[in-house]
Amino acid sequence: MSKTAIITGGASGLGQTTAFYLAEEGVNVSVVDISEDSGNETVEKLKEKGVDAIFIKADVSKVEDVKNYVDKTLEHFGSIDYFFNNAGISGSGKKFLETDIQEIDQIVGINLLGALYGLRYVGEAMLKNGGGSIVNTASSAGVIGQASVVTYGATKHGIVGMTKSLVAEYAKDGLRVNAIAPGPIQTPMVKKFFEDNPDMKESAEAGIPQKRLGQPEDVAELVTFLLTKADYINGETVRIDGGFTNTK
Ligand code: NAD
């Protein structure tokens, strides 16, 4: 029987490319995002690849929306086998003491609470079905300290912590939970940022031992492996950054 994945932030970047990679493996996908147009376009492309896919509009920071994306997926597909808990925002990049409280609340709401709510309800559905596999999106800023990302870094270190602790509680029941820690990856968001700031692109590339930014495909391949194959990897945060954080 076909497997089913939920991908939050599935309408763009890392989530969308991973959806395409999972479709190549015959996995059906619930694309969860706030962006309706790109979500529906992603679903059309997934269907062209021969799998079933639905778009569910949700703001992951709202618990009712999270319950709804879980319920709608179960209604349509019957089970949830894989969860790419990925939606997130980077924030303005302002220094912490210049950041307003509204921005702190928003980043924490989406990146940290949104990820926890997803784990709470998807995890429950998976356990009722005998288990499942989850990948949470952390970041380089979740494994090292960096300037201009204090709140973002706090949420991404939180992702690493929730990943390990969930495994301590539920690995015995059949949950596999891992995280990824990408360095700068050329998603539409990052591409636009570097087009506007070409000198920052040069300095980012210079700081990476492999001397190139990551591509969404690099990450999609890793996430697909962790979700569908890596049967004895659990609680791990895999860095995917061309050697960046390991040489800091
Ligand atoms: P992206 O902007 O291309 O995609 C993110 C998607 O999440 C978008 O489709 C957006 O509409 C959706 N989204 C935003 N807020 C949402 C909300 N409240 N509810 C539901 N959906 C929401 O960005 P990306 O680069 O693919 O980022 C995906 C994840 O990867 C994020 O968690 C980000 O922090 C993380 N990350 C990205 C990089 C990078 O360099 N691109 C590096 C490390 C970590």
C-alpha cells in the first residue's frame, strides 16, 4: 500500500523539493502551507508524477489549523507514515536588542510552537497506527551560535532538543524522529536575499569549506533517506552545510 507524508511549508523551498523527491518514491503527500496558490501548484505537479496529493491551508502556529491538517490527511489517505515538520521563518535578521517583541513572538510561534503542535497531533496519529518517521527542520543556527539570529537560533536549538527527547519517550513505540541542520540553501527565499545582497553571498560562500551554497535537492535527498530508509537512525540532527558548522 502507498505511504503518506505530511509536509509543512510544502509549497516552497525545502518542503516542496522534498515533496517531489518523495513522489518519485511513490509516496502520497499532504502539502500544508499558508500560501494557497503555490500549495495548489505543488499539488498539481505532484499529481503529474503519478501520486495522490492534497493541499491543506494552515498556519502551523494555530493549534486548530494543526488539528485540521492532521484530520484532513487521515480522512483522505487513512494514515500518516512520514512527517516533514519543516515550516519556518527566519525573521528580520535585526540584532536581538533591536528586535521588537512581536517579531520574537512570531518566530517562536511558527518555528517552535508550530513544530511542537505538529509533533503532538501527528505523533498521536502515528502511534495509533503502529509508528512512523519524522524529520524536523533545525538549522546551522540550531547547532552553533551566530549573530543576528538569537530568536531564530533559540527556536532551532529547541528543534534539536525536542527531537532527542521524543525519541527517549517514544522510540520503543515505533517513532523515529530526526532533525536536519542545513546551512544556507538556495531556496527562493535565500536566492532573493542574495540577489539583493550579492556581497553577502560571496562572504557566505567563502565561509563554507566546500565553497558553494547548498541546493534544495541536496536537502531533499537527505530528508527522503531519513524518512523512508534510515531504520536505525533515531534522535539524530544531521548537519547538511558543506562542512560549515564542523569547522567553526
Ligand atoms: P521557504 O520560504 O522557501 O519555504 C517556507 C514555506 O513555509 C513557505 O511556503 C511558507 O509559505 C511556509 N510558511 C511560512 N510560515 C508558515 C506558517 N505559519 N504556517 C504554514 N506554512 C508557513 O523557506 P525554506 O528555505 O524552504 O525554509 C524551510 C525551513 O528550512 C524553515 O524551517 C527554515 O528555517 C529552514 N532552513 C532553511 C535554510 C535555508 O538556507 N533555506 C537553512 C536552514 C534552515
